[in-house]
Amino acid sequence: MPQCYQSIIVHAPIEKVWETVKHFHDMSWASQVITQCDAVGELSATEVGAKRVLNGVFHETLLECNNDEYRVRYSIDDGPSPVSADEVKNYIGQIQLKPVTLSGDTFVEWGSAWESTTEDAREFCHQIYVALLNALAEQA
């Protein structure tokens, strides 16, 4: 099962970072990477089952928004190659925040796993995660 994992320290308190990442329908903090984020349906941005389309091509569903654990889980239901529905199955992504208690910073992990017959999506996802985490760190 292919996987991708990245992490970063964000120089901001966990509550501030959580307020940024938990809103599934708002990616304005990463406008240099995600130029368009369209909510699909009537569910709120933190309600399980909420759907969005990123940059007109990534169709995603919110699977978990856990305020107590500072965790968001989502699926990519379809997207461009190499994460299209024909190439990748059961794509689950997760953003996990943890406090860095000595400094008041936030440790952010972004990872995913999926089923595929190739490793093509790994580098694709890696580049996107790096760009998104850097954008998040710049918001601090």
C-alpha cells in the first residue's frame, strides 16, 4: 500500500493552527497551491460527509474532523492522474496536529495511504504536501 508522509513545525499555538486547517471548505491559507475550493452540497465545513472540489479536479470527502484530537481525515474520490479514480482506490489523507509544549509551537503531520498498482502518486502527493505545509507555516 503506497503512502506519503510529511511534517513541519508551525510557529503558532495549536488552537490557531487548528482553526485554519479544520475548515474543509476553506483553503485560502494555501492560495498559491489551491486556487479554487468549491463546497459541494449542504453539509458544513466540519461535518463528516462534507464534500469539496479543489482546483476544479480533486473531489474530496471529509471523513473526520476531531476537535479533541486535532485531526482531519479525508478521502480523494477522484482527481487528475496519478490520483484518478481509475489509478488509485481508497485514498485516505490525514492532517494531525500536536502541541510542542516547550515552545508553544505546533507539530503538523500530513500523511496518506491508498491502493494502487503503481507508485506514481507518491511523488505527486509529496510535492503537494510540502507546498501545503510550507503555506501553513507561513500563516503563523
